[in-house]
Amino acid sequence: MSVLTTSGYLSPALQRSLTFARPTLLIPTIRHLQTTPAQNLAATATVPPHPKLLPDNKVSDQWKEDADVAAVKDYMLRHPVYTPDELSSITVTKRPIQGPSDWVAYNAVRLLRLGFDTFTNYSDKIGVMTEKQWLNRIIFLETVAGVPGMVGGMLRHMRSLRLLKRDNGWVHTLLEEAENERMHLLTFMKMKQPSPVFRFMVLMGQGVFFNAFFISYIISPRTCHRFVGYLEEEAVHTYSNALKDIEVGHIQHWKGKKAPSIAVEYWKLKEDAMWDDVVRAVRADEAEHRDVNHTLAGLKPDEPNPF
Ligand SMILES: [Fe+2]
Ligand SMILES: [Fe+2]
């Protein structure tokens, strides 16, 4: 719409007539046009940011690290922080099988472990696994490990809505577990960016595992928590082997490799922490998941979460 006089301003008479004709549309338009042409230009011109204000991709590592730290500070649930004694006191445990439900859970874990071991070419022997094999193993494992907590938390949440009653504190613990596992994944991805084939396998794995766990949790939450408990026993075992390989195997250089800032911030590690410190913290998380899930498996659905 052209309503300007030759000087670029509206005459008062024209303003009155236009305002009368279409008041709601024209009032903001007239207010804008009553500024000077120079002001109009300044208000509408797009000024590109100074090049120094843009992230420099060539030196972006630090920038990405800072962004990671900001994300951890802003969005995370509870941060697990361990004392040196807690980190060193983690042990591999095996809970005995008690009843058919435990038997099903235990053997499902054995079957899953067999698949994992084959796919990631895993060996339990110390000094055999290369760094690439370790990272493939850990990254694939963590993409799966983040599923149960989210599915369990979601189903407990829906149950609470559906039955119009309190959840008694399970949802938060399960969602924290899911986030914690995702932090393991994001941390180890600082060492390796998986190939397209690997990513495709993750996609397929999640499609199968999410649905299988979802249906299983609807049928028997107790068996599912026991399953996660046994699965985490295996995770503690695997990370304990990784720590031994850091001592004597092919990943000894992890002891001299600086921990990424995302891990330092999340676990509140000391500033000069190395990757072996990260692995110790991750192992402690897995031990906590193990104990939490074995405990939840022994509770009735309406009993309060003791954690
Ligand atoms: Fe994990
Ligand atoms: Fe875990």
C-alpha cells in the first residue's frame, strides 16, 4: 500500500482519513512511517555480525566444549558425584537367580550379551581389545542402555495418569538413569564419531530393543527391572575389564588423555582428570543402576522408591 507523500511523510488529513477507513491495520503502519527515512533504514537494515563474533570452525573445539558445559549446567537432572573411595570400592557382583522371573531375565541378558559380543567383536581377555573395538563396544552398549529407564519412566508416568494415583518416586529415578546413560554415550562420542553403517545398526537395534522392552515392561515390570539389574552387572564387568586394559592393555594412553569438559562438568571431576577417571565414574554409575534395578525388582509397583 502506498500512502506516502512525495517527502516520504503522511499529511495529517491523509492520516485521519486512512485511520478512519481501516483503523486496526493502519495505526501501527502510520506509527512506523512517522519516523525519519534514516531511522526507517536503520530499523530495517540487516547488519551481519562482525566476523570475530562468529564461531570459527577451524578452532571450534574449545567453543564446542564450552557449549557442552553450558548444556550440562542448564539441562541436566541430578549429577552423580563420587568420592575416591566410592570409585575404588566398586566390585563385580552376581546376584543369584531366585525363581522363574529371574531365570527369564538372566537368560535374556546372556542372549543379549552374546549378540553384543559378536557384533562388537568383544573379547573378555585382558590385552586383546584395541581402542577401536573398545569404543565400538562402549558406544553401541550405551545407545541400548539408555532405553530401559526412559521406557520404564514413561510407563510409570502413564500409569500414574491412568490410575489417578501417585507414582511414589519411581519416575524420577528411572528418567535419571536414562539421562545418565545418554551422558555416557555423549562422553564417549568425544573419542569417536561412528560410521554410517554403525549408526544404521544403532537405529535397527533401538527399533527392536525399544519395542521389545516396552511390551515386556507392560507384561512384567519386575522381570524388566531384574533384567536391567543383570545387564548392569555385565556393564560393571565390562568397564572393570576396560580399567584393566587401561593398566596393561591397548588403551594405556587413556591414562594420559585429558577428560572432555562435558565429563568434568557432569561428574564434577578434578580439572586435570584423565579418561581413566571418566571410566571409573561410568563404572560407578553402572553399579548404581545395578543396585537400583535389583531393588526395584523386589518391590511391589505401589511401594515407595527407597532411592
Ligand atoms: Fe552406561
Ligand atoms: Fe547403566
